Amino acid sequence: MADHLYELLSPHLPPSDACPPQDATTIQYLNRLPTLSLQALQTTERQSLSQSAHSTLLSLQALSNRSHKAFITSADSLSSLQSSLPKLTRQAQELRNGIPKLDETAVQFSSKYSRAAENATLERRKKVMRLSRNVDRISDILELPTLLATAVSSAAANSGNAGASFSTTYSAALDLYAHIKRLQTLYPDSPLVKDVATQAEDAMREMTSNLIGALRAPNLRLAAAMRTVGWLRRVAPELDAPHSDAGASGGGGALDALFLVCRLANLVSTLEALEPLKELADQEIQRRAQSPDQKSGNSSWADGHQTEKYLKRYIEIFREQSFAIVSLYKNIFAPDQSKSETAVSGIIGIDARLKTTTQSSHASHRHDPFQCLPPALSTFLTHLVQLLTDTLRMYLPNIQDKTARESLLTQVLYCAASLGRLGGDFSMLLSELGDTDDEEAEGLNYEWEEVMRKHRALAGRLEQLTGTNPTSPTGSSKGSLQPTSPAAA
């Protein structure tokens, strides 16, 4: 129908549109025309076509305004399409010609690097790639020595401020060191881990020095001392490692001896603060040597008042510090009570026992002379008593006032009783103060016996008042005193 209608209308169409219709829109419109009436064709169809044409024109204008850039780009691409297609064809031909060469190169590379274990280049490349993947972990490992050194220095700077931060800083440093040692165990052949472990050892040596210095601090409390000794046991376990014959000698490693040496250094430095009084006492010694009759000169120098002040303060410091040292030692290291009492109670003959022990040690253990050492506490107490007796033997003859001398001797007795409560009574050693041939020594020995008699009589009366046994042995936990000589007995 559309073809026949088109034949009727073709004489009235322009020459360009004289060919049969091919698009669906034209065919659809030709099929629509027979359905319209003659009146519609004469009246409304022209208006309908004009309205449709106007609507289509508006749509085209809107589309052109909205998408003109796309139209321009499409036109440009269409204009360059004639040159792009030959270029694409030429490049595709070049790619096709290069595929055999690429395949040959790939086969050559695969044949050359097929054995990865025997190729140094691939091994180096693998190491570089592994390093690139683990760069964050390696950076963390490299920062461990710096963190450890910072923790140690921070703890050393805050060591004067007792508190939780000081303890936490040292604990964090020990945790870091334990982590580094664990890495060294896991990777024993790694140069990086070995270098980190070496730097950590340097930091731990500094920490050990700081902890040993902390043991020499004045007014060391029990809690701080126990923490410091605990850290030393973790930092330097070789100090606490017992010898093979340690059980026989009643001691362990060197940590307890180190503790006593540090506290002894603090005691000596505290006593050195009495240097001005000591100089005055030394001047009295010189004056006494120059004036044996003690009758000329100033009475203050003749009576030994400056020496009395020095000895009084010296004994007070000695009593307080020695009791504190032994008490700290017993609370920290907690030795066996029976061994401790056996080792410390017999201080009188300790020098002879030391010689015997040393001789037997050299006879039976010539390869290691340190296997049969005596307990550290017994030798420490012997040294302390030697310090006190040497000082008394040197300065006590300066004091001419009998009451002052008896007061000082009574103070020494109290010091001996104080240590006696810890098993270190040294009152019998004080009888050696007068073991010389001069008259002053004999008088000092007699005064010492008188002081002992008075002290024992007073102790007996006190025991009778409290209902205890007045004949309790000397050197017990109550600190009662033994006689110092047969005359005193």
C-alpha cells in the first residue's frame, strides 16, 4: 500500500526524494495516510505536520545547545578517522611482526634464569624484595637499642624520685632487653640482630652501673633495695649464680657481697662527713703526744672534749647504719636462719677460721680458689667491727674524763646489743681494746670491765622485773651481752 501511494505522490516530490522510501518513519507515515479522511487531509493534516516539524526543530535546537561539544568532537574524530585507520593498521602490523622476537626473548630469559638457587642476581633480587616487604619490621628492630638507651637514661635521671614511674621505666627496659635476647635466639646468624644485641649489651652495662650506684644511695629503703636487687638479678644473672661449693660456705653468688660493699661505701662516705670533728680529734692526739703529763695547755684539749664529740657522733652513725645494713641484707637475701646464726655468731675467731678455710680451699681446689669463700655477712661484720675498734683504740685514750669514757663505752655496748639482735654481737671483741702494756690501756681495760658489770647488773634487774630468765645466753635474739674478760665474768 505504501509503495502504491508513493508512486502516486512521486511526481509531486522533489527530484532528490524520488527514490522509493527506505526508512521506517516514511513507510509508517505512508501507511497512515490511507487511514485519514479527505476532510482531515485537507484541513488538519497540514497543521499537524507543521506542528510536528516545529516541535522537532525545537528538540533539535535544544539537543544542539546541550550536546554541541559532543557533536564537535565527533566531527573532529570523523575527520581524523581517515588518517587514524592507516596508522592503526601499520601499528598492528608492527606488533604482529614483533611477537616472534618477544617470544624468543622470553624463552631465552626463562632458560637463563630457570635455576633460581644458583643465580646470584635472582637471589639478590629476592633479598631486595624481601627487604622491601619487611622494611617496617626492620625499622622497628633498629629502633630497639635507641628505645632501650632512652629508657635506661630516663630511669637514671629519675632515680632520685621514688615512685611507680621509676619502677615502670626499668621494667620496660628489661622487657625490651628480653625481647632483643629472644630475637637473638631466633636469628643467631643475622648480622643485624647481632649488632642490635651488642648495642643492647652496652645499654645493660650502663643500667647495671646505675643500679649499683643506686645501692650506694643514702637512706636506702627496703622496698627500693629489693627492687634494685631484683633488677640486678635480671640484668646480671651471673652475679647471683652460686658456685659449686656455695652450699657448704653458706653463700651464693657475688650479688650479696656487692650489696654489702655498696652499703659499706655509703657508710664510709657518711662517716667522712665527720672530717671536721676528726681533724680536731687528731689535733688532740698530737697535743697529747706532745704533752704526756696532760697538765699544761687548754683544759678543753687536755680533757679530750673534741674527741668525745667525734666518737659520740661516730658511734651513733655506726650503730644506725650497721643495723640498717644487716637488717636490709637479711630481709632481701633471706639466708637460712641456722646457717646465718652459725656463720655470724662466732665472729671472735673468724680470722682463724678464714685462714683455715683458705688453706683447705687451696689444698682441695687449687684450680678455683673462690669455691670455698666464707659467707659475705660474716666477713662484712668483721670488717665493720674492725673499723670501730681501730677508731676507738686510736681516739679513746684522748678522753680523760672517766664519766665521758664510761658513757662512750656504754654507747658501744648498746651498738653491740643492737647488732646482737641480728646475730652479730661483738661485745667480746671490745676487750681487745686494752691489750697493750701501757697504763692507759690497762685503765681502759678496767673501765671496760666496770661498764660491763654495771650493764649486766642493770640487764639482770630488768629481766627480774619483766619475769624473764636472767641467765639467758649472750648473743641471743634479745641481744644480751657476754662477759668480755675473765675478770668481768
